[in-house]
Amino acid sequence: MRESIHKYFKVGLIAFMAYPTMMRGDDPNTVDNIKKIIYDDYFDAVEINWIKDPGVRAEVARLFEVSHINVCYGGQPRLLTTGMNANAVDEDDRKKAEATLMEAIDEAETLGSGGMAFLSGKWEEATKDQAYGQLLKTTRNLCDYAKTKGMMVELEVFDYDIAKASLIGPAPLAARFAADMRTTHDNFGLLIDLSHIPMTYETPEFVVRALRPYLTHFHIGNTVCADPAVEGYGDEHQRFGFPGGANDTREVLDFLRVLKNEGFFNAQDPYVLSFEVKPWKDEDPDAVIANAKRVLNRAWALLED
């Protein structure tokens, strides 16, 4: 493409994946990590998670305000680091997950985010229908609350049998869930991640077409999922070029082609397209981020006008 990618997308970085010590919300380097991102004008958006210290949270919010960066909030770590399940069949357990996600909406608002994203919980075959109903209950309650603040709620689509083993899940079930949600709430959307698509045994074209009316947000990254015996197997979001990885420049290019063909290049109101990349073991986070930018730059350069 001859035109800049920044015309059509808000290119972002998921801070708590690039700097995984931020995952639990208490990293003493949070402010410094955020400064690295907002000082880099390659990034139009940043995705943040919980920040437990109110003073640090206020400092980060001020940085976001001054930097004119688009802020997104990921509620996933609140669930993944605690084992909470938004579709727990046990009602008390479901309510605990809902409560922390309600808090996430409040925190997202204070950080300047227009929404909050989360993921469905693990499920069992015997109770999957009950779990689906519980997830609808949680998500509708979240959307009701977010609506009072003019905010969105987004559900991220994950694998269903490899790593997170989430209820949502394969694209057809995600489409069904989103359709059910949109019958009652217009502030709900789906978030898809290129790195999760190989783990659901689907293709970008199939996923984007199946979910097209409901997509509001995109992630790109890598995964190792073909062989359970190899290093890094699972939902680890390794750098592009990682041995055994499913995604690299060609796959990012293919994903961009699908988004272009399906009408997601929107210069008037660009979608967020964020890197979800994570250092493996002792890899340098900033080198991994530079890797991702190079891959996206090359894929964009190869994309046909």
C-alpha cells in the first residue's frame, strides 16, 4: 500500500503482553513501560490492564491524556491471573467474575478508555449450554453498566481446546453469541486475534466473514500450536519468526488482505489493530516490539493498493 497504515488503522500495542511483568497490575516499572510506548509515535493506541496502585493509575492516566493516544482496556488479566470465570455455572463464582469486570469498567473510564475487553471462561461439555447462558447474563450486565458511561464491552475470541480452552471459542459460536448480544445491546462487539485463529483450526477469511457484523477490534501476533512437543506450545504470543510459529509476515499480509476485502479499512473511523507479542523467557521486550513493527511494515508494503 502506498498510503500509510495509520490512515486506516490505529496501530496499537498491548502493554501487559509486551511487558508481561505488568500482567498482575503491580509492576513497579509500569510508568516507565508506558512512557516507552507513548513516546513512540508509531503507536496510535495502547492497551492497558489493571493498575492496582491508585497513584500510579493517576500518573498513567495523565500521561495518556497528554500524549493524545487512544486507550483500550483489557480485563482479561483480572480473570486469567485469578482463575475467575465469567460463565461459571456456579452463580456465586459467576458473580465474582462479574464484579471484577465491573471494577474494570470503572478503571477503564479513569484511564480514558472508551471500553473494556474480556474473555469467556473455561467450560465443560456437560454444562456448555448452562455456561453459555451464564456468559450472556454476565455480558448483558456489563453492557448495561458500560452503557451508563457511554462505553463499549468487547469479548475476545480464544481457543477452545489448546490453552485457554474458552467457551468462545470457534467462530460460529462466537457469531451466535454476538447475535444474541446485539438483540439487546448495541455497545457490544467482538475482538479477534490473528494468533488465536490457527488454534481454532480456522482461517482468517472464514473467521472475519463469519463475524463481520460484530467485529470492533483486532490483534495480531504469533502462536506455536501445531505440535504439543515443541518449545512454546500454546497461547504464548511469541515474536514473529519464533521456531514452529504459525504466523509471520506472509500470514499478517493475508490477514490484512482479508480485512481490506471485507471493508475494514476505514479512514474516517479507524479500527484498533494492536500487536499482541510477548518476550519468550529472557528475550528483550523492546527487541520483540521492534520485530513486530518490521513485520507489519513489510506486510503493509506488500499489500496491493
